[in-house]
Amino acid sequence: MSDGSVAETKEALAGAGYLADEPAALVSFLAQRLEKPVLVEGPAGVGKTELAKALSRATGRELVRLQCYEGLDEAKALYEWNYRKQLLRIQAGGSGAWDEVQDDIFSEEFLLERPLMKAIANPEPVVLLIDEIDKTDQEFEAMLLELLSDFQITIPELGQVSATTMPIVVLTSNNSRELTEALKRRCLYLWLDYPELEREMEIVRLHSPELPEALARRLVEVVRMVRDLDLKKPPSIAESIDWARTLLLMGSEDIDKATFEQSMSIIVKHRTDIDLVAERVGVKLADPLRPQA
Amino acid sequence: MPTPYGPKPDLGPPGLAAKLLGFCEELRSEGIAVGTSEILDAFEALDQVPWTSQDDFREALAATIAKSQDDRRLFELLFDRWFFRSAEAEAIERGIGEEGARREGGERLDIDELREQVREAILEGDENEMRDLARLAIAAFGRQGEGSGVVGVDVQRIRRTLELSAGAQPQGEADGEVRAIDRDQLNRFERHLRRELERDLIERTETLPPARPLAELDRALPTSPTQDLAAVHRAVSQMKRRLATLGHEQRGRRKGQIVDVRRTMRASLETGGVPLRLRYRPKRPRRPEIYVLCDVSTSVTSASVFFLSVLHALHDSFRKLRSFVFIERISEVTEVFEHERDFRVVAERISSEGGVADVSGYTDYGRVWLELLAELSEDLGPRSTVIVLGDARTNGREPHAEVFGQLSERAGRLFWLNPEPKLYWNYGDSVMAAYERYCDGAFECWTTRHLENFVNVVAGGIPSED
């Protein structure tokens, strides 16, 4: 992707199948120009992870992904010594004094690279996605600080490994806990929200182009109606797209009550939510489709 | 020469850098943590984007400075004032108005025609057109003499006059050909209306809108239980941390210690009666027994969610805590809090089995004191602290202030937290004054800042300045 201007970034992202809004395009652009990590927050399913993937496609860089979870530690995220191989090396013995062996088994040959290390050590520039950072504990966040500000990792036995090329780093968070100030300070901040009606329509139609426009509009309107209810899990953009595909497969021309009830489970996935949605939205759909709601 | 146009804002040195620094300074005063590194980032980011686009400029700043949704909201509020009110500030300074031009435009249009044009502009999504029409609408509306002077109210009135509503169509156009306006589009128009009304207000009063109380107003307590509970919890968890560490800072500090004469004399026996070593009185952090009374009647509905979560947090921090909820009568809920860690469950259980759901919903403070005195008279002592969370609105019933006085005598300390601003105390059926004189402290408590201030006092600190 040429990084000439915000508009070009937006175009490149669109070319990779991601319709970014102004802020998203601008922050992606700044991330490349300023070489700073981006922290993306927002409700589940608005395309936070997808943004990183699209960036990787648009820039032609490899995507290195670190999925965070509770209890994730350095060995899983940074690097680990290949213990078995080290043992073999020692057993294979051969000549050489202990010092030599020691130097040998703590060399890069015996290093197992985990995602963060892989992103840093890669000779080609990559996109590093650290997904759901809010799932980890604060200690892990603290460990990330060195990586995010200097793009380097310190290994006691080997010394510092610095990035030769600047990776684009994208961190995503569902806001399930407050991230530390120190982490936020190092990042550009982007809040992604559910897209506006027109943009969501574009997204749906981008992914299922055969869907007629009127139906797409109707679909997005219904999805937005469902989102406005106080649900346990509001439908995400991915689910809108799934629903669009389902409607295509069902050969529906219109979303009426029957179609809605048959396919509702695509967008609503909680027992209690289903009841609520059927009650509130189902009723409104009772009549056949009119030119406007 | 005194300027006739109100206080002139201090413009400071010229140039964007100074302006931006001033902006960050103001953000800091609103409570957003803007570090130097962030300001540097902002400058770097501005190097990369064209300044001619307002959106790019704003987003670039926001991405580098505002690092959460809350921050972003404050950022938006201040951004306009700093970067796009300059023209108005200048106009005020020079005393320029545009009354003439506007009235002319307003008279040429009748309201039906305007309605049509507005609808079209909204559907087209043409921002500039919308702005112009918003001004026309305001002018036309103002001529009818219906302006209330409150921006939010006026926006809604104008919207109604123009018969604009999301989705539904006005009756007169039932031919079915007109496209519906959706919520977003309407919001956009309302935003223009709001902006122009504010501009109008600035022109009329010749002062810029106040800068200061933004954060205060904005971070007021949630007014409905469905609103973001998480925000309250964040504030309370902060408070929890402060409660846990408060008092520790007092320990191990030499300064201000009191010599324990008895123990010093005792120690001096070792050295033949010469007091070589001074003994100090140990400083013990105050570990108070706390009794909390929480009003859960309808008049404080908005605050009770907040209060219950405060109670919840207090239970985590103090071992010796008994809590009561009341409307007409009191009911102890200590058990509920002790056995349940999840706040939602607590709230549910209190409303279902707290023993308060069966009454009329009107507070009877007098009766509450009588019952409380009967219940606690044995336990209250100089070490106990009583905290009342309520609005002191008795619904015209006997306040029994003297009973409250007895309570206050027995308890070591008695605090009152009132969810209403001080301004409203003693208006209507509020009898705050009658109770206040028995309290060791009465605080208004409708923002998290008020709460922190109060926590400071309870934990033995000095109240911070407001």
C-alpha cells in the first residue's frame, strides 16, 4: 500500500475488502507514518480484528497474530528455549568443554520463537495483531511496554533483539477492563463502533453482492433495531453478513415475520435474547414489507 | 478601557503550537491525563495530515490525545470551543453581529417551504445546505417568539415544528414516494441546529459558553439504572483502592508523634530514672465500625443504584460494617452483601427480599430514626460511624429531628450524603437543615469526585478543595 495520504489508505483498505470510516482510515495511516502501535477498542464484532487483517492484506505484509487469554505468559508470547533439543545436543555430547556447550545450547538455533519474537525478528515487515489484550493480566501488559515503545526484546542469554523493520502493531480490546495508562500512552487510540446504516449496507453488499439493495437495506434496518434492544449479545457486523448469506440461500425476497423467525438464530444467540427479540421485533414485521418502515 | 462585551478570553502567544498546548492544558484541567509524550505525538501526527480538513485534524488529535470513550467525549466538547469558536470570540470582541442578514432570510421563507427544503437537504446529506437551513429555521422559529433560551429544548421544538421525525412520515405526504429519514441523518441535522443555536446564544449574551463545569456535569451520576453501571463501578473501585491504602501513609512517619509519658517514664527506669529514650504513642489507623443507611425510595431512584454500589464497595473494604436500606421502615441487608459478591445479584435480592418492596414507596425519615434507635442503641459507641445516604425529603411527615439528635449523640461520627446539589436542600419537603446540625458532616454527593472527597474525610484525611 502506498502511504501517501489518508484517502489512499482508505482506498487500499477497501481494496482489501474492508470499508473503513474516516477515523479508522486516518489512524491506520498515522500508524504507518508515525510507526506507533494502534489500540482499537469497541464492542464485540465491529471489525477490530478484521482491521488488522485488512491492513496486512493491503500492505502485503505477513500477519503475526497473538491471541491473548487469561494466564498468557512470556513463554507463550515471546520465546522459549527448546528444552528437548538442548537435551539432545548435550547427550550427543561430542567433544568440547562445558563452556562451549553452554554457549551452543543458548544460541538462536535452540530458540522457539513465539508470535511477539517472530514479529520482531522477521526480516520482512509484518503486521502484528495482539488480540483481546484486555483478557491478559497487568503483568503481561507491563512486559509489552518494552516491545511497544522500542520494538525490541531483551533475552538474558542472548542480549537485545531489535526489530530491523518496523511492524504495524494493532492491539484490540473489548474494554472488559481498564488498560493501564502506560500502555495507552504508547498507542494511538481508535474507537470503533457499529457503522452507520449506509456503511453497514455497503459492507453487507460487499460480502454478498448478489443481495438486492432493497433487501440489504431492510436487513440492516432490522439488525439495527435488534441492536437497540438491551441484549446480552447484540448482533455484530459478521452476523449481519452471515444473515445476508442465509437469506440468499433461503431465496427470500423480503424479511417478513416468517423469514425472520426462521433465520433469527443467525443474529441472536442467547435464549433470553431470542424471546425478547421475537417479542419486540417480530411484531413489527408482521405486515408485509412496505416501501418504508 | 473596560470592554462592554464581557471578559475577553486570554489569547496567549500566537501560533498553533501555543494554541494546542493551551488546549491540552485545558483537557488536563478537565481530568484527562495528557502526558508530554502524547503532546509530542499529536504534533507529529499533525505533520502528517492536511490541516485543511476539519475531520482529519480533529481525528488526528483525538487518536493521539483522547485514549478512552470518556476522554473522547470531553475532547469533543472542548475541541469546538478551542478551535472553532475563535471566529465567534473575535466577533464578540469587535461587537459584530449579523442580525440584519438573518432576519431578512427568515422572512422570505414560509414554514412549509422551509420544511420541504430541510427534508431534502437531510436526505441528500448535504452538510453545508443543512447548516444554512438550520440557521433559517432558527430565525423563522425565533420570529414566532417561542425560543425558550435553553438550547436542548429549542432543538426539539424546532424539530417538531418542522415535523421531522425518524422513520415516520407526516400525514400530508401519504403518496408513499418520499423516502424516510433515518435516525443518523436526523441527528446530523440536530447537531447543526444545536451549533447554530449556541452561536446565536453567544451572540446574544456576548460571552462564550463556560469552560469549567464540563467534566462535573458530564460525569454526574447515571440517571437511570440502565445507564452504564461500569462507569460507577470504575469510580467505586478507585475509591476501594484509596480506602485500602489510606491510613498507611500515616504509619511510620516520625512527624507529629505524641510522646507517651507513662511508657517513657517506665523505660527511664532502665537508665536510672533518666529518660534517655522517648516512647511514642503508637499511631493506629482508625478502623471504624460503620453503619450505613441507604434510602431506596422513588425520590432517589436515580442515585440509589450508585449508592448501592457504594455500599457494595464499602463492604469489600471494611470488616465491621452493617448496612440498612429504608423507605418507610428499615431493613438490614448486611447478610445479602456479605454472601453475594456480584453486584447485580445484590441489587436484585435487595429489591426482592429487602423487605422494602411491600410499602408505599414514600420515605418516612422520622419512623426510620425511631426504628434505628431501637435496633442499634446497644451497639452504637464512640468508635462507630453512621453514614446516611438520602435526600432528607420526608414527604411532609414528622422528621423527628430530636431522635436523630440522640442517634448522633451515641454515635462517634455521623455523616450525611445527599444526592441532590446543595442548591436544592431545604426546598420543598427537604428538611436537610433540621438534620444537618446533628451531623459531623453533610455532603452533596452526585459525582464521583464528591464521593472521593467524602472518602478522604471518613478515612481521616483532609477534605480536598472542590
